[in-house]
Amino acid sequence: MFTALEVFTTVLVGLMVGVEFSVAFVMNPIFKALPEDAGLLGRAHGGRMLGAVMPVWYITSLVLAGVRAVAGWHRPGTGLVVTGAALLLVSVIMSVLLLVPINNRGKTWTPENRPADWQEQSNRWDRFHYVRVAVIIAAFTCLVTALT
């Protein structure tokens, strides 16, 4: 059962990293390259769609990493799991304080109602997101390393 918890936690975090990496380095560059308002509309739709899923994914990943740390407290690699869980907590705090407020505004934007500084706000979200991606990659690395 413990091994299943380790594997499930690691896979869940790994998939989350993949999605967020794709947003940062694939989807957002595609949106920026689209003509006229297509990029704005794509980002708004992505903000609505992922904004509904990612909070559950982040919290579930954090909880599972915490459960794994407690359940395996005296096993090898637990220090790495605790570090990974702490990094996931940092990513949740970053999300709530820095990214979610921008996303909540951006997901409502249309060509008719976007603010004059919408691109600046989008670029700020991107910069925060790059940092968050680095944090969750580090968390994933800790979890994977704990398995070996």
C-alpha cells in the first residue's frame, strides 16, 4: 500500500509539472503568436479551464506528499519528501497570492472589455508562472529521488 502511495503521488505531481511546463513553454508562446485577439481569447479560455482544475490538483498533490511523509517518517528518503511537500506548499502560496488574482481577471477578458494593460498583466503572470514551474519541478525531483 505504501508503494502505491509513493507511485501515485509521484505520478500525480509529474503530470501536474508536465501540464504547467506545457502552459509556460508551449501554449502561452503559441497564444502570443496568434493574430489579433485570438491569443487573448485563448488565454482567457485556458484560464477558465485550468483555473477550475489546477487548484484541486495542487492541493491533492500537497496532501498526498504530506501523507507520504507522515506514513514513511522512518523510511529512507523522507527528508526529500518533506522538502518536496514544502516546495509544493510554496507553489500553492505563490498561486494564491500572485497568480490566481491575475488569472481571475484574465479569464473574463474579451476584446471588448480587456484593460489597456492586459499584456503587461499577462506577462507578469507568465513571469510568476516560470518561477512556479521551477518550484514544482524541484518538488517533483525531490519526490522522484526519494523513490530511489
